[in-house]
Amino acid sequence: MTSVPQQSRPAPDPAPTTEPDTAPRRAGTRTLAVALPAGAVGASLVLVAAGKTWSRGAAALGATRLPVHATGTDTTALPGALALVGLASLVAVFAVRRAGRYAVAALLALSGLGVVVTALSRRGDHAAINSAAGTAAGIARTTAEHTSTTAWPLVSAAGGALLLLAGLLALRYGPAWPAMSSRYDRPGTRRPVRARAAASAAAAGRPAAVDPDRAEDLWKALDRGEDPTQA
């Protein structure tokens, strides 16, 4: 008696090992790890460059030449102010959600762009060094001689470019970034939601959901003999 060979069945396709939202979450983590240091370093570079010498020259006082210089703040105070706005926006992007996050990210990007444009456009401006020469010579209108420009305006522009990069990353990947815990919301903003959830739970005859941010909910769950960590 001959045995009939069994037909081999095709092996089932392996189940996917990753969830559908794993890739966006990984992209959000990577971009967050780039945007945070870029924004912080960029703002720091702009603020440091604002206090450094941007231009040098000499003031003529008879046959004597007095060396004078002008800092970034003397030349223009706008990059330093925009750096502070960008730094505040970088922190605030985690405190807002949805449309507010896009608005703050746009403000961060615009701050960086403003720093770049201002630093490059005012790099060759001699108004500040001429004012310093007039102060040194005691003459209201004096033109500084042998003027030169340092590399600090370029450093400020580089810091603005980092702020701009952080803002663009926040605009593109900001929705995937984590947000500040709801425990920092204003008192009363979450009460209607909790009240509706408690009413629905009471109507269904089940205990209300445990809010891990509220200590009283944790104690009530323990009094009922429940494990709040499993809620």
C-alpha cells in the first residue's frame, strides 16, 4: 500500500514586529535630539558674539591715533534680542500642542532667520565704529580710520542658522515630539473632562479611571483594593 505524499503548504508570512507608528516616533526622537542642541548652541553663539568685537579702527586725535572698537551690541542689538526670543520659543514648543506648537515653531524659525539676515547685513556697517571714534576724539562727527571687521558677525550668523534649523525641524516633526505633562495645566482646565469620565463610569457601574497625575485618585484606587499602576 503506497502512501500519498502530502502537499506542502506555504509558510505563513511572518507577523510584523514593529507597530505602524514606530517609524514616525523614531523620526521624532532623532529630530528632537538634533533640534534641542542646535537651538541651544545657536542661541548661545549669538549671545556670546553680541558681546565680542565686530569692528576695529583708529580715531585721529592730531598726530595721534587712538585704537577704538565696536561690539556686536554696539553695532546692532537685534541679534541678541532675537536669540532670547528663539531660546524662549525652543522651551515653549513643549508646553503647547497642535496649532500652538506650529506657531511657536514658526517664531523659532523666524528668529533664526532674522539673526542671519541682521548679522550679515550689518557686518560691514561702520556707524558704530565711527561713533566710537567720535567719542574717543571728543568730536561729534568723526570717521574711523583703518577699519577692519572681525569674524564674530559670521559666528552670530552661524548661531542664527542653527536656530533656523531647530525651527524648521520643529515645524516638520514637532507633532511627534513629547509635550509637557498635563499636570502643568491651569487648575480647572481638566475638571470638565474628569467630570464627564466619572459620570460615564458611574452610569456603567464601574469605578472611575485613575488619573496618575492626581494623588487622590491613586489613594482611592488603593482603598478599593486596586493596583493603580495597572490602570
